[in-house]
Amino acid sequence: MTTTTKVRDDRRVGPEGLRDFADVIDVRSPSEFAEDHVPGAANRPVLSDEERAIVGTLHAQASAFEAKKLGATLISRNIAGIVETLRDRPREFAPLVYCWRGGQRSRSLAHVMNEIGWRAVQLDGGYRAYRRHVVAELEALPARFAYRVICGLTGSGKSRLLAALAHEGAQTLDLEGLARHRGSLLGDLPDDPQPSQKMFESLLLRALQGLDPARPVFVESESKKIGRLQVPEALLATMRGSPCVRVDLPRPLRIALLEEEYAHFLADPTLLGARLAPLVPLHGNATIERWGALSMAHDFDALVEELLASHYDPVYARSIERNFPRYADAIVVAPESIDEAAYRRVARQLIEATAESHR
């Protein structure tokens, strides 16, 4: 009895042990996987979405026994296909396998793999346990780090500075990269939809787990939402109490930078006009129509100038004053141009200055 329990325990691991596995297999259906999964996991479903629906319907309309018979048949066929795709794996192959709650789907594949001679381990509690782990960790983990929050008016190149800092060896947390959004009304990335909220949180947890608490973490100032995604409250609260860095860039350079980064809107003025429609309650129909006309006339310098002066700069000034109390004492950096080399030079200066204050 004791030996049996030991074997079972050796072949199950909790969510806190996920990082010990180079190979993770998610056997849930493609739609479950698409909503959220362990970052880096491979989706090898033992039931497709259609098969899962058929088994569920049979369970509801006939009996659990009939559903289990059909499910076993389908799972067995699909596992054969999965094993075929894994035939090149060596004897040392030791993946972590999980399904929705650590039940039959992952157990079936893990059993077959262990019979072959691989050492498959199940995630105890499955995805549900993993998801609870993500939520709990995102409440506790952000407070372990010392952040330096990069602030600056729209178009000042905050994201460029963050990328330059990473290139120069600084520790960074790229929230907009994880969210696949630039964080503003026009921030959607072409042909690159945002992840689900759950997937964003999974990616964020993995990023936080890779950081060293002994080193400062540079992160861009954000509001509560990046596009449609919510920044976890614990992270936001810690960031808002952190020291700030202010990026100062003259407005002509900001206009040039924005025209570079939002070139897809310049290529489709109609799309740009439609994206400005939500600003009608703030600025009125006449102003939005004028901005739309500037867009259609390809007078982008004038349009961006007006957007900055009338909307983005006042909104940012109010938001930063309200949410980042240490902004008044920020370190100020001023790139002399908008090219990568200029931001790399500023990054090196900032790393040196931050190292002095962090000692």
C-alpha cells in the first residue's frame, strides 16, 4: 500500500513544480487551449472540440456509462496518433501532462507513455489548479521587485527606451508586449490580436518568475487596462508607488515617432477616422470630423499635432499626476533623436544612474 502511494505521488506534481519541466503537454481540446494554457505547452488533444461535445451530450442524454465507452474509444484512437508524433523522443523523455482537472484525459495519455518507458508526470488538479496558482501568485509576486517606471507623454518613446534597456542588459517587464497592444485608443497591433485575460496573466506570471528581486525592474507606466486587458491590481499598486523615469522628447520628434509606429493608420485613413469616433463625447462631432478630414487629406503632421495638444497630452498629464505620486521626483532623460542608437545611449546612462541609486 505504501509503495503504490509513493509511485502515484512520484507521477503527480503541483503547479509550483511546473518550471522543472522542459516539456509540457496540454491534452485539452483546441478551444480550451486557445483560451489559456501553461506558456510553452504543446497542445496534443485527446478529444477534439467536436468529440468532447458529443461525449458530453451522450452523458446528458443517455448515461455516464455510455459516455465513458465512447470517450474511451475516441481517446484511445487519438492517443495512438499522439504517440506516433512523439516516436522520435528519447527514452529520457519526461513530460508533464495535464487536462482540465487532472482526470481521465491526462491520466490516459500519461499511463500509455509510462508503459512505453517514458516518465510522464501528471499535473495534480490539472488546469484548474494551475489557474488558481496563477491568481494567487499574481497577488503576491509583484511586491517582491523594485520597479523603475518609465513615464512620458504619448510619442516620447517609452517602449523604445524599454527595448533599449533590455538590449543593454537591464531587467525589464514589457507589459504591452505581453498584452500585444500599445496601450492607447489606437494601440491595436495589425494582424496580432490580444490574448485572453487568462492567457495574459499566464504570460505575466512567467515573466515575473524570470526576474531577479535583487535587481531593479524597468517597466512602462500603464493605466488599469492595456487595450481590453486588465493589469493585475497588485502589480499596478506596486508600480504606482515606485520611483519614476521621465522621457522628454520635443513635440516635432514625438510626431515623427508616432507616424513611424502607426504607419498602418497612415496607410488607411478611413480606419484611423473610425478609431477616433469614441472621442466624440469628449471633443464633439465638429472636432472629430475635422480630424477625419485631416486624415483623409493625408495631413498627418497637423492631425497628430492636434491629437497630442487637444487630447493625449492633457489626458496623460492628469493621469500621471493622479496615479504616480513619485513622478515629480523622476529622473529625466532626453533622447536627441528617435533612432535606436539614441535610445541605447540613454539606456546606458539610465542603467548607470539607477545602479547608483539602487545601491
